[in-house]
Amino acid sequence: MSKLNSQLSAIKGHNRLLVEVRLEPVQGDRFQTTGFPDIGAAIYTAPNGTPKLLVESAQSVANRLEETLLGHDHELLPEFTGLSYVKSHVIGEADVWTNSLVEPHRLNSPYIISEFAETFAQETGYEKMGAQIDWPKIARVIYKYDVNSLLHGVFFANLEKGGSLIRLSRAVSGFIEASGVEEVISGGVKIDRVDATGKIAPTVKSEYFKDKDVNGNVPYHRTEYTAKNIRAYFNIDLDLLRSYGLGEDAFNLLVSLAIYKISKFLETGLRLRTACDLKVVEGSFVIEPKDFEWPSSEEAKEAVRYYIQQTRDMFAENNGVTVLEVPAKLKKSKKETQSEAE
């Protein structure tokens, strides 16, 4: 049994497991932050007047946490065999495999819910519930088919007859921010060694080549940052997970899985961008509750594997993997639809 199994007793009676970790660049002082279209970097001022910067958003960290379970083929890593998820074989106009571990809306992906809706409705009975939603029943069905949706949230907007009421928020979340930030402005030039003026361009016509008209020398600017402090914050909502009423072993699996994802991300996933490669400052973990000793990803993995076996009867058959065959067709444009009508 993993060391984490005994550690889980430290969170009893607590509503959150909070983690704060100090980070620093692997080399030098500069780092590149996340950016948003038409906005740029998220710079703001804290109430005490400190200049701050959002290095990695909650939605980006969620994506990175989800990736910790995936192999190079975007399938579940073999060491987590038994965890529930849904695979879809999209056929017809396409021949593609996808799954709830990689789809942006998890179980509510159109490539899943289109064929899974009836099963979900029958097993949860949501059509008959009206405004009275049996959340533990909903959670049990989601645990059966896609346990990660309980950690990262799911919104069944594509279900008819009240499905839009079924929204589960994230039980594990995180973000990275920096304080005491200063801009570092630099730049460079893309050199065109054929013609610096940009008047000469290749005339090759190929369906695989797109001329973006960026010939010639192209100057550019670059903004990076330094910071007095960079910190990653994570929050595991223990009360939310308890509210699902799945039993102690299932609760422990969800908590262990969340801890594994965070630990793995901190150990191997902190190269966020080309110029943003971070590492954990040794001895910098601040944890609440204070008597919880943060485990390594290997220790957390061992606990996850233990609780997979303990709750295997709660997962779908076939080692928790539900396989769907989803027919797909090409959508017609409004112009094509109007032409056919005429």
C-alpha cells in the first residue's frame, strides 16, 4: 500500500487541499508568459500595489493536468488501466478515433454524447427529475464511464430535456502567477537571404503551399518578464468530491488521482513555452492542511492503482473502457442548402 493511503487520513474534516509551490526559471531570470488574443499578457496590480502577471491560466493548467494520463497516442497510459473513459470511432465522412480524455468537453463532446445520450439518460433518469437532480446518481454514472469528468468538470449542454442543468464544476484547479514583475523588451529580424526587399516570391502552385506574403526582412519585437516571485497554486475541492456520495474508496481514488496529476505536472510539465521553462524551488511546498505530506507522482500513482482495484466494480465493463461507433457526415453550407431547396 502506498504511503499516500495513510496520508489521506490527514484531510478528513478539511474542505480543501491547498498547495502553493514556488517556481523559478531553469536558466537565467527571464520567462515568457501566456498571451491572449487582442489582449496580450495578463498584467494586473494586486490590492497592495504589487505589479503581478498571470503566467498560466486555470484553463491552461487544467489541460496540462489532463495530459498527465496520456501516452504519445493520446490514449490512457497502461499503468492506469481500469480507469473509466469513453472511446469513439468516428466513421462515415471520417475514420478517426477520439476519446473523453482528449475531447475539450469530455463526455459532452458531440463525438461522444451523440451516441451516449440515451445510455446516460436511462442510467441517470435525468428526464424524469425536473428541477430535482439526483447529484449522487449523476456522479455515480459519470464515475462509471469517465472518472476524469468528476475532476475536471463537465457541462451537458448537448442533452435535450433539461440536460443543460447538469453542470459539474472543476474539483481540481490551478494557476501560475508572478509578482514584482518587470518587462524585458527585445527584438530581432527574420532575414530573407534571397531578397531583403520582399519583392521576389516563389511561384510554385501547390495545394500544400500557402504564400503568406512574408518575404523580405521582417523585424519583430519580443516582450519577456522577470519576477521577484513565481508561484503555482492548486486547489482540490474535497467538499465537492464528498458531496457525490461515492463512498470512501472512490473518494480516495479521486483525491489520489488529482494529487498524481499535480505532482506529475510539477515534475515533468513545467516547460510551458519555448522561453518559459520553470522548475520547483526545493523545499518550497506550502500545504493546507499543514500535516499533509505532499507525495511524489510515483507514490500517488501507486495509490491510484490500489483504488482502481478497490472500485473496479463501479467502472464500466471492459476495464472501464466504453467504445462507441459514431456516424458523421459533412455539414452543408447555407448556400448549398438553399440551392437544393430551389
